[in-house]
Amino acid sequence: MNELGEFLKSERIKKGLTLEEIQEITKIRIRYLKAIEDGDFSVMPALVYAKGFVKSYAEALGLDGNELVKKYEYLFQEKEEEAIPNIETTSYKKERRDFSQFFLTLKKAIIVVLIIGIIGYGFYYFLIQVKKGLAPIPQQNQSEASTISEDKTNLPQESNVSQPTVKTSIEKVAETSKKIEYKVVPFGESYKVEISVPGEKCWFSVKVDGNVVYEGLMTKDMSKIFDVKDSITILMGYPPAVKITVDGEELPTVQTPSPVTINIHT
């Protein structure tokens, strides 16, 4: 790591920039910038932040961030392999939850079918007894029939009542200083998540349904829309500059000026 950090530090000094000035440009805290120059990535909140911070740092110096990260990709390889089991564990938990939900739904369906069958058999048995003359047919006296008829006549006419609008709902289920989790119930088969930057700038890494679809720096008034079927994970370098909406429903702005992960799932 020292080779990469020394290279960036050397380029910064050549351009006459201080760490404070780099922090102002990238919105990355000085402790992380210094960690990059020292080759100590253990203080980073996550591996993807390390790669993103290096990319943003390089771009602030006028370098090709993507090319630099690619050149030193081997330095991140070991930590990436360590992160794979966590992803597999999460996937296993989701499959197990879906399997349990399927059997719960099947159990409810069987109970409903049994109830309908019992009621239907009881009605059929009653009709058979009536035909045999063993069960009396309920009679309705004239006064009761007259009263019911009058009540029906006096009933108000049904009016066209507008149906409530069905829309996507979202609920916060967990929150820590570094991660916020939301559960969404979409109106359709998928839902749309829009990320915009009304503030100055922010670095992002976005993963949709298990695949990384975007990594980079978004500046003021930029926005991106993602079509999500199951889950989306958004890593933000400077959350106060960011606005996120789910099917038009705006999420509360995160005021913490340090990196935060937002996970939204069905």
C-alpha cells in the first residue's frame, strides 16, 4: 500500500496542495486521506470506500482515478475475498426467509380450503335432508317480509366512492451510525430509486440486486435513477449533500458528515 500512498502524496506536493484543500475538494475526511498516503487502509469503514476514496483523491489531483485503481487492484484483492462469505451468508438468510414464508402461505391456503369444504358439505347435507322431508324449510312470515321489502326500498342509492390510491410504502427497520436499513413494499413488480445531489458533491457506490451498477463522484444537481426488483445498497461518502427518493417518496436526509450505507430491500 505504501507505494500507492507515496505516489499520491508526491503528486499532491508537486501541485502545492494540502490535505485540507484535498478534503475541501473531495469531501473526504483528512483521517482517511492521511490513511491512504500512509498505506493504512484498516481505518476505512469498508473496502469499497477505500477504492472510491483513492479514485476521488486521484481525480482531485487531475489523474485518471479509474486507471490508478485498476493498476493497484491487486492490493485490494485479499479484502475482497474476505467480503464474499458475508454476501453468501446474507443470500442464504434471504433464501431461508423466503422458504419459510412460502410454507406459511401454503398452510394458510390449506386451512381456508378446509373451511370452505366443511361449509359446502354442511350446506349439501342440509339440502339432502330437506329433499327427504327430514328438515323444515325456514319460513318467513308476511310482516317480516313486508318490513324487509320496505327497508330495501328506503335504502340510499350507492354512490361512486373513490378508491384510495395504492402506492409504494417504505419503513425504516434499523439504524446505526454507519448503516440505515429500510424495508419497502412496492406497488408494482419493481420500484425506482432516484439519487440526486442538491449539495456540492458526493462519492457513491451503488449495488442493485447484488450487482455493482455505479461507482463515482456526483457533483451538484446531478441525479441517477435505478430500477430495483429486490434490493439496493447505497454507499455515500458525504450524506448531507444527498437526496434519495423511492417511487417519489423522499427519505430523511442523513446529516452525518462521514460515510454511511443505506440498504433498501423488499
